[in-house]
Amino acid sequence: MDDDRVRATETSVRMLEGIVELGGEAGITELATHLSVAKSTVYKHLNTLETSGLVAKRGDRYRIGLRTLEFGGHAQRYDGVYDTARPQVRKMADETDELANLMFAEDAWGVYVHTSRGDDAVEIDTQTGRRAHLHATGLGKAILATFADDRVERIVDRRGLPAVTEHTITDRAALFEELEAIRDTGIAHDREECIEGMACLARSLSVPSERPAAISITGPVSRVTTGEAEATIRRTLEQAANVIELNLSGSA
């Protein structure tokens, strides 16, 4: 089978990934050791990336450049879903005082594209652009539930079912059973499956785009899974999703 990938481009991408993996900043020797690549190779790629504005140099260390925000902004906005959903995500956060998120699915990953924090929101890592396994989040499971089973099988074959916490679903049969339940209720749950002590409720969005999307509200287990609190969050999710879907259908 032909392989049309450009190895040099792959290596440059690994440089960017490596900087992120090392905490957002790295020197040449540190990055070469981390990636098991020759220092001369690291230097050449970082020099090219710096010229393009994709990395920035401070002293002898490199970080991700602000030029990447330009590309990220286009990725967020190209189909209109982000701009339509953003004010509703903000409203969900304000109404619940918790963390509200918007996720797109791409390349068999879930990608956080917008987060809004309510007054009582817990600080967790849902920064824009962070990727997550679809099976390990409420957002991801809400999206998976919209797919046919054979598509889910292909995603699992590709990404596996790694345990992010001890509560993560790692069994195929259990995952498909939960997806059926989500299809029945329209709401997906994450019960400490991504972060210990945290839970979320999520709902998929019916959008005129090839990128599947979902919204969620996240908070400590004790705050979002009790009877009345969960019922309120469900209503908030449904109202926000309905507004987003109506606005998108009107602009399609």
C-alpha cells in the first residue's frame, strides 16, 4: 500500500506535540531526548517552525507560537457551529455556576473547542484544543451514541479503550450497552471516568456539519448527580441544545 505521508512534516508535528507534552516549553536537548531524535534534527525543525511563527524562542528554549491561534481560530469557526453555540455555553455556565463545554469530534478524538466557567466551577484541564478519548467523557459518549455501531467499532479498533481513571469503561460490550441507554434518554453521563471526583452530563447536537458536536455541564460528583441538581442540568442542556439547533437550522 502506498504511503503518501511526508516524513519531515510528521517530524515537525511531533516537535509541536513534544513541546506540549513537556509542559509547553522545551530546550533542544530536552526535546531530542523526549522524542528520541538527533539534536541536529530537532534544531532544523524548530528553526523552520520559528521562521513560520509556529514556535517562539526565548533564550535557548522554545514554546508554541501565537501563530497557531490563527489556525485554531479558523478550525473553530469554519462551519458556524462554534459561533452559534458559544453564547449558549456561556449561558449554561452562568445558570448552573459550573463548567460548561463544547466538543467536536475529529480524527476519532474528542476536541474541546470552548469552555465557560461559572462562579463555582472547579479548575480542571479542558483548555481549548485539548484532545480526549471519546469513550472516557460524557461529551464523547454523547457523540458516539449518534454513530452507527460499525463506526464505533472502527473508532475503538483505532483508539482502543484505555482506562483514564479506574471508572473508565474499558469493555466493548459495556460501552455499547451504555450507548444504547444514551440513545434512549438523549443524555450521556461521565461518572468519574475522565477525572476522579468529577461528573458531567452531556448532550449531542444535531448540526449541519460533518463535525459531530456535543455540549456538557461538569462539576463535582456531589453537586451534579443528586436528584434535583441533575434534573436542573438536564433541562439546561436541553434548552441550550434546542436554541443552538434552531439557530443553525435557520442559517443553513
